[in-house]
Amino acid sequence: AQSVAQPEDQVNVAEGNPLTVKCTYSVSGNPYLFWYVQYPNRGLQFLLKYITGDNLVKGSYGFEAEFNKSQTSFHLKKPSALVSDSALYFCAVRDPPNDYKLSFGAGTTVTVRA
Amino acid sequence: GAVVSQHPSRVICKSGTSVKIECRSLDFQATTMFWYRQFPKQSLMLMATSNEGSKATYEQGVEKDKFLINHASLTLSTLTVTSAHPEDSSFYICSAAPGAGAYNEQFFGPGTRLTVL
């Protein structure tokens, strides 16, 4: 069965500093990996995905993530965080063709202080 | 593109009543729609998967007679919480996938906050 782990409940950074949100996964095949962001009382907004190809994926709002197969990781990064990046971030994985469903991590709350 | 809407955004009802939540894909046809439940400060838990024109597939532990799902068209799925109780209070989020292909990502609605008094 597929699963995702986000080891940090919270990440706090100062505005302008680099931001990293960690994610590791477990699947039986080749994973499809996703990052979503959720603002209070809102649905999820798609940030980026890895399906195949270049391990470094660039997404919305200046975010990027690097797929590392040997470490089974897909950490989300942003070189210079903004206060508006403060939100709840979810990593998710699919394990095709075994499963079309998304499995979500527990989420990481990011707080960027001015 | 790829916008998903939910209605209502917020609903308060009395215990024992039924509540219907709509999920619409506005600019694409959704072969598959998913319904999730999210408790405060927790992750999304998949409740069920619905495919247009067929019965929904429920996750283990989800009562299908309590959470009725209908996917009558390629742009609309509804979740009805029957005989709602306070423990059903939660944030319900739907998502829609434009096709059955493995590359198709899910697009999420804004969510519906259900409060059962």
C-alpha cells in the first residue's frame, strides 16, 4: 500500500529565508507525487507534481520540489519565503497502475514571520 | 482552467436532518470525482470515489447508507449526509479528475463546512 510521511508538523522561517517542507513516500511501483497547499477554510490548491522525467520539478508561486528515488523523498522548496506562503502543505502520492487514489501526508503548517 | 466548485460553502443543520453537498467541474468533464473529509488540523481522508453513471466505491469504514453519493453527470456529483449527527460535523472536500488516465491529477473544490447542532 502507498503512504506518505511528512515528518514535521510545523516549519517556521523568516521572510526571505529558504523554505523546505519534507516528504517521504512508500509505494510498490513508480510514484506519482504531488504537493498541495491549503489556506484556512479553503480547498487544496495544486502546486506541482512529479510523474516522470527531470527530478527537479518547478511549480506555482516559485515553489519547486526534487524527486529523489534513492531516498524516497520529494521535498518542497522555495528559495525565498514570503509571509503569504504561510499555510498548510500536503504531500500526496499515487501508485499507478496499482491505485488511482491519492494518499495524503498529515500536512505541515508553514509559518513565515515578517 | 480546471475549476471545481462546491455548494454550499457552509451549512448548519439540526441533528437528524439530511444535507446535500454539490460538487461541480466547471470547465471540464470529470469521469471520476472523489469525496474527502477533513477534521481540524488533520489530513484529508478519502471517503469514496464516484464514477459517472455507476455506483460509488466507498472506503473501508465509511457508511454508504449514511453518505449517499450520486454522480449523475460528467460535471456533477452530490454527497448527501443522511440523518446527520454532531459527529458528522466536518470539512468536506470534493475533487474531480478529467479522465481515467494515469496522468490525470485531481482538482479540488473549495470545501463545505458542515456543522450539525
